[in-house]
Amino acid sequence: SPIAPFITKGYFTLYLYQDFDRGAPENPYKIYYDNAVVFAPPVAANTPPVITDITPENLANFQSASVDLGFTVEDDQPLDNSKLKIVLDGVSYTTANGLSVTANGSKKQVRLAGKLVGNGNYSAVMSATDSNGETTSKTVFFDTFVVDSPVIEVEDYNFDGGMFIDNPMLLPEGQGPDASGYSLQTGVKGVDYSDTRGSPNGTNTRYRPQDSVRMLRSLDRQRQKYADAGGAEASIYDYVVGDIVGGEWLQYTRTFASGAYEVYLRESIANMATADSVLELVTGDPTQPDASVETLGTFLGLRTGFEFRNFPLTDGGGQARVRLNLEGVTTLRLRQTTGDLADAARYLNYLVFLRVGDKEVRRAVIASVTPAPDSTVNTVSPEIRVRIQNADTTANPASIRLTVNGQNVAPVIESDGSGVSVRYLMALLPAPGALNSASITFNDNQGQQIGTSWNFTVDYRRLDPANRAAGIPGERGFSVHVVQAPAGQALENSLTRAEEQIKPNSSIPRAVDVTEIVQVINQNKQAGGSAGAFPDDAAVPGIDPAATGNGNNDFTVEAVAYLDLRAGAYRFGMITDDGYKLTSGRTLHDATFSPLEFHSGGPANETVEFIVLEPGLYPFRFLWYERGGAAHGEFFSVDRSDGTRILINADAPEAIKAYVDVISAPIVQSSAQAGAGFADDPSIIVDPVAKQVRIQIQDGAKFVKLAWPAGISLKAVRRDGSVLIVDYE
């Protein structure tokens, strides 16, 4: 289910959750939504023009090149013909250079004829401006691909370890396998496709149910070949591949007429700003597992909603179309670099190959870039990666120039037999949410300069310095609060229930309600177990069926502590069964603060990265809960360089320390110069019992800064030999 409502401008989305049973008597379900009412403020004195009847239709595919572009427009004010416009692929047309306008009452018909050619992939912006300067515009995307262009259906990947069909027949759903079509053919995992799932597709679609590739019937426009074959009435369906995970791939072998080709991928992308795929040439044996490949180019997809649109094969920056030289039997691999998000969807329909002429010189190409153009990456260590793929010409590594945010940088450059890899870990972490720019250029071995540029955004979680506790650490450990419902409740398996159960005056009855101080969170409802990453699990406080007679289900654990964190990047890990929520808010028990990470339902084994801008004692809250079955919870840090895990507050020098409380005392820092460079100074002693700060007097100047928490004030400053003593109260 979606994490948050999917709301955009211009339309609304209705979610239907149903418990579908294919054998139920009410099959098929029929759900009708009607009488949707949208409330709007009173209409302004002047309303913008209204554009309707646009041709071609938005996202039309295989459209005839003879069609006229046009639209109908009407307004409450007279419309000047000179202010009606169509911009076709960046070229503006008005009545001065080919636009025709006819009137029919209050409406005007706008037409542009003779501007389309076959095998074009177009965008057109239709606009009208009224006499008060109000403008309405509509953008449409469409293509004029000729119907005999080579098309590979994404679901028609190889089978039986490299077998393929050049001109497959459309077979009724459930019929096959047949030598003429891909219906019911079975691929070999690791050879014909790579998918993260182990189970067959099964009843999700009856096209290739034995493979683990997820596919379903397409909601794209019906193409003529499906209509000619009888369509749904003849059980002839178009299919799409969805439920995508990054790194998955599908392999296709086909026989191509000799020539240079441009390639397009048709897909829909819902609730994701961008989604990318890479096209690769299989240079190894396509009948063997994980054959070697070389990257050809990238399909940079943009959000389309649940409608389908064409995206061209380009260089990694999206600025140059990539042309392929194809001839004879060729094997290509479509690899996914972007997977579906939890509340998003992506569906791949088909690849179109447009022959644009004879084979030509293929220059080395910037095949892929990371972060992808116009994408947002969530990371505390952003790294720019570029793959330059050699072709008929080769890249000169010495000529590579990488610029980041207007500054030349020194990346790591590694050459191999097929190209060059460029890596640069951004030395300065950019401001969260800020737009970053990058560009790269190089010369090939013929002296031709090749380059691209792109923008991306880096975002990351960070702790608010204002939430730091003032004072010095108190008692080590976590304060753990455990509540358990009476046996047999069978509570809901969700974070919502856990938060309701742990809060004061909860509506959920309690058979157990205990609070204890523990040193680490490595807990199990079966004491002495070794679930998760750490052995020697401790019992969950209060969960003792032998003593309480209440079983060991339906409980919630809230662990709170102040963590002593230095400035820098951190990675924390959480392993639980069932779910959890990790927050760092204004106070220890702040349940309303936006979580650093969470998982509703279980089990969970996840990590989260964040930035600490200022050192200090930060309040943390780790909530985990149990419904039934296994139950364990672990909270630890992860070394970002080697992946080593260590429990928070473990008895080890490298462990992050946790404290149950903070003692009110001044926070002291020193510097060798006034006004800057202040940092923690271990030689300065803060004694909260004597209420003193003792500073060793040394040669040279030392500037000391004391931050007084609420309720503490300066009492006196005095010297005792070589020690300066600051008394407070």
C-alpha cells in the first residue's frame, strides 16, 4: 500500500483495495466511481482560454504522418489569431508561418499541416493567449513510427537458454508453447533473464507463467496487430513487464537488416520522477550464464502516470541520441537501473528499432552517468560515476575533464578493454535538496570531442542541532519501556497499533507494564537466542510466560537514550521481527517527529544513513513490536568503510555511547583563537558534583567557551595554582 497519498495537480487518484478470489461467485468484480465533486473558489473575472479536441491524441503511437496537428479553443474574451501557437519539437508555428485558424461561433479551430514525417517521435505544445494575457497550454507526445519497424515486445525475451523467434505469432492466452510464438515459453534464469524472485510468475499472467519475471496485460493503446488478431475476444493480449527491481535484466536475440538504428523504449512510470534502463550488447555467448556485455546507451524515463510514452536511447546525460550498427543475428540485454518504489509502479511494453540509414562510424559514447539526470539521490556520500564505452573509436583517458558545480575536479579514472570508468566522491557534501550540476568531456582517438552535462539533487537525513541536550552525560544505557496485551488479543501487526499500545492511557489493555535500564538493544522473547546479527540475545524485560502466564505475543518495546555523536556521517542498523520505528526528535519520547526510518509489519533488516551537523547528545527513540511468532530487536551502528556492525552502547571503545539521562552542566569548548575554531577539549574537566569547570593554565593563549543550559548560571571564576576554576550553580 502507498506510504503516503498520491496527490498531484490536475487529477486525483482513487485507490481500491480488494481481497480478490478468482473462484469467488462475484467474479468478475465491478466497481463504479461516479459523482466526483471538486470544490473550487469563485471564478475570477477573467478565465483563461479552454483548449479541447487536440490532435493527435496525447501519447498516440504509430500515428500516421499525414495527420494535421491542431486544437479547438474558446474563451470569454475575443481571441487574437496571432496569439495562437503550436510549438513542434521546439519550432514555433503561428499564423505568420503556417498555422491556419477558422472560426465556428465562439470557438476557433487551429491547424498545422504537412510538418510530420514517418518514424518521428514528437512533442507538441498547443497554446492560446487571450486579450488579458491569460495563457493556456497543453503538451502532447506522440510518434509516427511506421508499422513495419522492428518491434521487440519486452515480454518476448529468449527462452530455453538462448532460443528466439524472429517474427513471433500472437497466440491466444494460455496456448503453447509453440515454435511460432513466445506464449508459455520458459526462460533459463541467469541466461535468458535475471530476476530477484525465485518463484514462478504463475497466475499473475498466463503468458509465461513458469518464469519469475512479473508481467500483466497491458493498459497501453491497442496496436493494430492485436486488433487484427482478434483482440480480447480471441484472448489475444498485449503484455507488459512490471514489479521491477534494479539490476534485473532481459535478453533478446533477433536478426536485423544491416543498418544504423535509433531505439525507443515504451513504458509507463507512475509516482516516480525518473526511471532508467540501460541497453547492452551481449558480446559473450548468449546461451551461457551471465554472458559478457558492453553498454550501448541509456533510456532516461520520466514520470508519465499510468499512460505509456516513448523514451529514446541516448548517452548517459540524455543529450545525444545513440545510433546502433546492427546486422544479422544480434543479442541485446535490457537492464534495469531503477527499480519500483514502494508506492510507485513501472511497466515496460516494447522496444522499437528505427532504421535511419546505412551503418556509420560509432564513436565512443558516454553510456551512463550516476546520479541519473534530473534524479534525486538520498545519500550522505554522493558519488558521481560515468561509464564511457568504446565503439569504432576509443576514448583517450588523459583528455577526460569532469566538472562538478562549476569546479574542475580530479576523479578516479580506470580503463579496461571496452572503455573507461570515471568515479568521483564529492569532497564537499552539498546542501540537502540543492540542485547540483556536472559535466564531462573527452576526446576520442580521432580527436573528436564528446561530452554531456546533467543536473541532479542530493538529499539526506540530518539531525537538528537544536534538539541536542544541554549538559553532560549521566548514566550509561537505554531506558526500556515494555507493555504487553493480555493473552489472546491477536493485535494488529502495524506501527499504528504499536504506537497506540505504548502511549500513556492507551485504549489497549495491559497485562505487562515494566520499565528497566539495559545497556544494549539485543533482545529476544526467547532469552539466549541468536536471532539477527548478534548472539547471546537478552530477554525482553517483562516478557516471561512462566512468571506472568501471559504468553509472549502482542507486546511493544520503547527504548530511549541520548546518543553521544560527533559531527559527520553515520549508518545505523535495525533488525526486528516484527516492525520498528527509529526517530531523533526534540525529546526522548517524541513520537511525532518524522522518523529516520521505519518498517510497519515484519520482519525487518534495514539500515539508515544520516548526517550530524554539530556534535552533542541527541535524543533517540527506537520502537519495535511483536504480533506473533518470532520476536527480536537489535539496534546497532555500521562502519561505512567496511560494514562492521557493533551494538549501540556496547562495551567497546569504538561503540557509540548511550545515556539514560543528561546532567545539567555547561558545555565547554576551546580554541587557540578568539571567535572561531572551537572544539571539544578533553583536558578541561567538568565536575557536575562539585559544580566546577577546571581549566589547566598553560603557556600561550587559550580561549574557552562555556554554553550554559537553562537553570545554570556563573557563580565565580578563581585561580588555584595552575588551574582556573569556574564555579557554577
